[in-house]
Amino acid sequence: MTMIQLPDEQAAALTARAAAQGLTLEDWLGKLAATETPAGHARPRERRYNLDELMAQCDPNAPLSAEDRTWLDAPAAGREAL
């Protein structure tokens, strides 16, 4: 078994996530490891698209949703490009 050293705040966050499920950190990590995809049963690799293929699927005349309009009209909150 390989042991790694985590920063205290990261270890505390993982311990809290485990405790939220009523598990110790070790049991929680074991549960996560058990749900991994077994070797040899890997999912098929998802197709990768290039920008031209993605843009061909777009409708530039489609109306914006209310959520999109609200997001676009909101003031900048950080270092967004204008």
C-alpha cells in the first residue's frame, strides 16, 4: 500500500466528507476504490471534437434563455474579459 501525505486542510476536508457518510476516512477511500472501473472494463473513450465541428452544431439565431440573458447582463465579478 502506498501512503501519501496530504496537507492538513485537504485531509480535514476529506475526513469531513467521509464523516458525512458515517465512515472513517480509510473506509470512505476504500469504498471509492471499490467503485472504480475494473481493469479491462474501461469505458470506451469519448469522441473528441474540434472547434469547427462544435461550431457547425450551433445556431447563431437561437434565442437566449432567461438564464443566459441574466448571466450576460450581470456586472463583472472578477477578471472577465470584456
